[in-house]
Amino acid sequence: MFRKGSSRRRTAVPRYFVYLSEPKIDMLYPQIPSRLLGSLEAEIKASVGLAQATIKAGLPDRGDLYTRASVVSRYLEKHDQVGSIDQPAQYVRGHANFSYGIPFQYLADLAFFGAITGTGKVGLIGSPESMIGAVQRNETEHSVFYYTLAFLRQLADQEAAGDSELPYFGYSEAFDIAMKACKLKVNAEFLAKVIHHEPGLLLATPLYVAATD
């Protein structure tokens, strides 16, 4: 199990990405102090399997993006910003059996990964543009969910729930509706920024989601 603040060296294994947020990586990477970049990159590149990182069909050669994503991930871990599903911090790393897809209603859509774990519901919300490969869009059964989709997409873009309230549905109900629209399944690990947390429910926007089998 991942321990908050752990800096123990881990051997890299090939990753099969289903979601990889280049905008988030590009935003965070330049904020890492230059004096640390060299050592972090050397640490990542020395890990076994980096050169064999597996990218799902449809994404061009992005080895550099993978390296930057790994550097950002390692930096956040080393500076105690990453927690677990049951003890989330500013960021959360974890593993779950997700239902996923791109729920949509009218012009509103989002990438959604949802799972039920031992501590409750885990929902990862992001941009469909960061999905890797072709993923079918699934129309939701509730017409008023358009406003909830648009709100959740705004949360993912702003990366903070603030004091705003969801129109028509609460966070848990929105999670349930999005889950029903997601037909694909994947066991995956992820790193994400927490945007909403309450007992039994965690919502976050992912930097990456990678299949583990």
C-alpha cells in the first residue's frame, strides 16, 4: 500500500495508459525546482522498464510526456502531497476496478472513471481529450444531467469544488448517474488531484490512469 510521503525507490513497469493529461503535466512540470529536475529525471530513467512504457493505440510517441509525468508523480510523493483513497491529501494515488467511459448529454461531456471500494465511491473526472485511443461516448438517460455534466466538467477544469452546489443532483447522485453511462471496465492505478471529498465519496481529476492487467 502506498504510504503518504514515502520516497522509497520503486521499479518502473510498463504502463498501458487509458488516460493521460498532458495539460496537467505541462502545468506542473515547470513548477518543479530546476535543482531537483536533474536528479528526479535520472532516478526515473534508471528505473527498469521506462523505455518500454506501453501506450495504448492512438497516441503518438510520447516517451518524453511519460518521463515528465513520472517526474511530476515522484516529486509530489517526495513532498508529502500524495495520499491514498482512504486518506486523501491534495493528491491521491490508488488502484481500483473502474467502470469508465465518456458520458454525454447534448453538448456536455466528460471522461469518467468510477469505482466502489471498501471506503465508498471513487470518481475520476477529466477531459475526454485526454483519453487514449477511441472511447465510445455514452448518452445519459437523464436529460437534466446535462447541467450536472457541465458542472462536473467545470470542477475538473478548475480543480476545486469550492462552495458551489450541483444543480439538480448531489455529488453522490451525479456519481451514480455517470456510472450507469459507463460500459467499459478496467483495473487501473491512478494519480489525481482531489476536488471533492466527503464520507463515502471521493472525486478527483486525474493526471493519469493506467491499466494494471
